[in-house]
Amino acid sequence: KDVVVAGCATRLGAAHVMAAANANFLEISKAFCQHYYNVFDTDRAKLQTLYQDGSMLTFEDAQFMGMQAIMTKLTTLQFATVQHQVTTCDAQPTPGGGILCFITGKLARDLAEIWP
């Protein structure tokens, strides 16, 4: 029993250190989300600065690896205008100081009704 408690304490301690590495992860994720969708809605080509060669985008069951492939997909989507309405922006810190964001919401394409 003591070993389990010590093991739990060690894991909790590691999680605490991980969270402390990015203590403002909630604020950062919300600011990123707002920036990303504002740029997406106004000039998708400018999203290029947010992707790297090691980035991956999954869109409707297809994966796009690397900045060039992602940007080709994003700039050739079959709508001229889009407006995102974010409902939730959930986030958690990851090892190495990263942040994992999960966004839900609605969008309107080409002045159509907002879709879930």
C-alpha cells in the first residue's frame, strides 16, 4: 500500500511540474484559438506562420503532413467565406511545455446558416 501511495505522489508531483511549466495554459489556448479562427476567417493564407514541416492536419478523415500540404488544403477549401463561432476551448498542458487544445463550435460558409 505504501508503494502505491508513493507512486501516486510521484505521478501527481510530475503532473504538477508539467502544469507549472505552462501555468497560463488556459489563457494561452484561448488567445491562440481566438487568433487562429480570426485569421482563418479573414485570410487563410496567413495561417502559414502557425504551421511547421512537422505539423499535421486531419480534415474529414484525411491527413495532411507539413506546412505546404496543410496550406494547400486550407487555401483550396470549396468555400469563399467562412465564419467560426467557438463554443468551447478546452486545454491542458503537455510534456515539454506544449498545450493541447480541443475546440468545439459552429461555422457558416458563404453566408449560409451556422452549422454545428
